[in-house]
Amino acid sequence: MPYVPALDGLRAFAVATVVLYHLKTAWAPCGLLGVTMFFVLSGYLITSLIVDEWRRTHHLDLKLFWMKRIRRIMPAIGFLLLCLVPLCAIFSPVMLTKLRNDFLPSLFFYNNWWQIFSNVSYFENAGSPSPVTHLWSLAIEEQFYIVQPLVLIVLFKLRSSKRTVASVLGVLAIASALEMAILYQPDADPSRVYYGTDTRAFSLLIGAWFAIMLPAAKVRSRRFAREAALPFELAAAGSLVVVLVMVFTVSAYEPFLYRGGFVLVSVLTGIAIVGLCNERGLLARAFSCAPLVWLGKRSYGLYLWHYPLLLLMNPPTSFEEPSLVSIIAQVVVILAVTEFSYRFIETPIRHGAIGRAWHELRDRRTTPALLAATHPGYAGAGAVLLVSAVICWVVVPPTVAVSQEGSEAGVVDPAAALADGGGQGSGSAETYDSAEERLADLPENPWTWNVLLVGDSVAETARSEFEAYFIHGNIDSAVGRSVSEGEEVLRSWIDNGWNGDCVVLVLGTNTLVSSDEFRREYEAVLDLVPEDVPIFVLTNRDAALEGAPNNEIITQLSEERPNVYLIDWYGITADHSDWFEADGTHVTVDYGAKQFMNVIVDAISAARESAIANTSASEAEN
């Protein structure tokens, strides 16, 4: 197909939304839709190439087709992976440990299924994300490049009509979209449907459908321009506006995305592609402007590099909102590295540099030494990069984001823990008219309080400190515990007769669900506790939860229920990165755990003093 500059502009549009999303700004809460746009573009362009070659030659050279895709994609990924080894070794050994696990899946394009099926422990997943997590999308594209030519060849050899081919692609797209909708569960992590090739293929197939029914050559014809160009241009403009509105307003955690949202964006992107292929249109000319085309041509490298560089420039221990100056500086760094990769790695190799060198070596027209002498810059830099990567890979020991000491959850049997009467509170009565009255009756000494803490690994890391503070209390925390699992645990304690002074909940870090589902699950936990028992709820501090509704909903529930008291752990720790492990989520088992318990004790003490003051004021009025 002919080169269409406006499609490079669309690439720039898509990659910009993804970068904004990973910058964790409030501007683009659903910037991940840019990946869906890339899928549709890839489906359209690859199918167009296949159809064009078959139309001209009635043949498709699969080996050449696949080699071109490898030559386009592999060198930049190889360069990225080699560079990340020393970069992570220097700036984030935790990420190097994760990169070791993800290196081969990323290099050989099964990163998405590796993330789905690898049964790694919570501590291997927690903390600093893998710097190549984002390569799941490239894995899906490469898998599509393997399968799509085979499907089309079969259909072409069966002499299928254009409408038949489009119908087959449409049916496959519908099946993929339905599978996503069926497998998606709002009360579970959506990773399976988000990463699965089978559940994301509809975007690529929708792009392929548009390539069959409305190829670029047809859109650029005079007849199409005369009869349909203007309606499609208006439709394309409207489609991009709708996508942009979704990028800026829709939450990335909403069920709507998995139950038709991604499909909608895919169809809108297909319409936009058709509209932009008409180069005479105003929209196409706008998207063909030099800055957008420049960025679009480098969108692949920009996508590769932006995520790991942002991780390295924004450590998980820092929860400060990046300033505009900081954002601009980070974008400049990313663009500079992207330009280097595009100019010195991607472009020369795409134009056959490796192939020419190989043929010269094979035909003995040169030697490795002479080749290195001819290109000293490449040879020297490549040798330094390779050696440093190997040394860092071998020498730097594996590092986990969370200290293993104190991180293994102890099995707690509520019945056994309460058998000696330890479930009774320290107050003079077992029931009160309100939670405030119970708080007012608490002794001043925290060591006498009977506190029940139900939590996840964040609390588990501070187990020893909890047991030192609350010798009459109980802690039931476990690695990877979700809110719904916390409900079952708390119910077990209450059913076994716990009747202590207060409950502390440290839950939410492991629950990435929609806002409605999170509220339902958290309310179910709160409903288990009698209304005269105070509940202290902690907001979550976890980089993975940026943009999730969890903290907002926890705060809302504390305002709605008189027996629920908020401990804004996220806000309190904003300037205390020294309390945390390398992941910025789990406290260190010594200093950080002490601060964690101090915050909880101070919050209960403050609530107690407030309750005493209110009770005294009420008695004085009476």
C-alpha cells in the first residue's frame, strides 16, 4: 500500500496517550486505549500488505514476510534489553531481578502468556514492576503476524470473495470480544483477559476487516473521494474525539472497557484510519503535519523506551506528584533515547545493515576484524554494551523488593487464639451504645487494648511490632490477601466469639477491581463488625494502585459510617520514603514497622481522646 503520512500522525496520537498514562498524570486515566489503537493500526497495515502482495503475485512469501517483521521489531527490542541490564543494575537491582525472569519471554514474544501463566510468589511480583511488562502488547502483535498470513492464505486459496474473507475476520473478532466479556469478572484481577491473545485479538481483526473492505487504495480513488470521502472524514473526526474523551474521562478499572469499551475504541480507530487514508481531506492534512509524522515514525521506539525509563526516573518509594518541569524533563530524556535508537539501531538495520554484513562475511569479502575496523563506533559501543550487560547479569545478585524477614504469614486459628478468653475487650462492659462510647471507655495505656488487625502483606511485615504493642491483641495478615478474603477472615473471628476493643483493616492493595465492586466488597467487610465497635481503615500506598478508586472509596466509607475512622496511610507517608522497602509499599521490618504501628496507635489514641471530650461535653450539657 502507498505510504500514508496521516497514519504516522495517528501513531503519534496513540503513543502520546500511552505515555501520558504511564506518567501517572491525572490527564489521561484511560491512556491505555492507545495500545488498542496500535492493535487496530497493525491489523489494518499488515493485512493490507498481505492482500496487496497476493493480488499482484497470487503468492505470499511467508519466509520473507516473517523476516521483514523480525528485522523491523527484533533489533530495537534486543538493544532495549541489553541496555536495561546495566541500567537496572545501577539504579534498581530489584528491576534487574525481574528483568532476568522476563528477558526471554520478551525477546521471543510470549511475554503476555508468561505473565498469565507464571506462578511466581507475591514477593516476586510485588514492588517495582518489571521494566518490560509493557512488551505484552508486542507479543500479541507478533503472534498475530504468525497466524494472520496463514489464515488469509487458506481463504485466498479457497478463492473466497472479499465479503467472505471479511465475514470470517468479523466472526473471529466477535468471538474474541465475546470471550473477553464472558471471562471478565468485575471482582477479580482482569489480567487474564487484558493480556490474552485470544481476548485481545478482536482489535487486530477489526483492523484487518477494515483493510479488506476499505483498503487505502480504494479510499484514495477519485470515485471514493467524490462519493464518500466527506462522510468518512467527518466520521473519522468524530471517532477520534470520542476516543480522546474516553482517554481523559473513563477509568481504566471500569467493567465497561471489557464489556464493549475496547471493541468500541477498535471500531472507532478503524473508521479513523479510513478517514485519514484520504490524503485530500483536512483531517488527513492535519495529521500529516511534520511534528506528528516525526513522532509517529519513532512511535515504536518511544513505546519500547518510555516505560522502563519512567520506572527508573520515578522510584516507587517516591509518591510525590511530578511537577510540570519534571514531566517535561522526563519526556525530553525519553525522546532523546528514542531518537538515538531510531537513528542508529532501527533505521540502519531496517535498511539491511545486518544483512549486508552477513553476506560479506559469508562470501569472505571481509572479516570480523575488518568489519569492526570499518565501523569502529558500532563495534566499540556494541562490545562495551554486551560486556557490561553480561557482567551485571552475572555479578549483581538477585534482589527482592521486600525483606524476607517477617514476611512469611503465620497461620492463625481464631478459635485457638480466642480459647483463653483473649477475645474480650479491655472496657468495663461488653456492649456499648456507640463506637464512640466504647472508645471513650478505653484505658489510656495502649498495651491493654484488645485490637484485631486483619490485613495483607503490608501489615504482615509489621507483625512483630504489632505483637509488641498489643500484647492482648490479635493480628491476622497474609501475603496477597484481597478484600473479599479479608471478609472471610474477619467473619471467622467474629463467629468464634471475638469481642475486642476495635478492628483495624489493612486491605485493598491486592484488589484491583471496578469502583462499584470494590465498594461492595469493602462494605461487606464493614458490615460484619457490630456498630458499637470502632473500625480503623487504612488507605493504601502502592504504585500499582495509581488511578484505582480504592483510596477514594475507603475515605468515602469512613465519612458515611459513624463507627469507621480513617487512617490516611497514603497521605501520612507521602514524605516518608525512608520507612519503606524498595517497592515503596511495604515497610521495613525495623524502622518502618515501628512507624507503621506508631501511626495506628496515634490514630486510636486521638479517636479515644476525641470520644472522651465529646462524652464530657455531652454530660455537661445534660
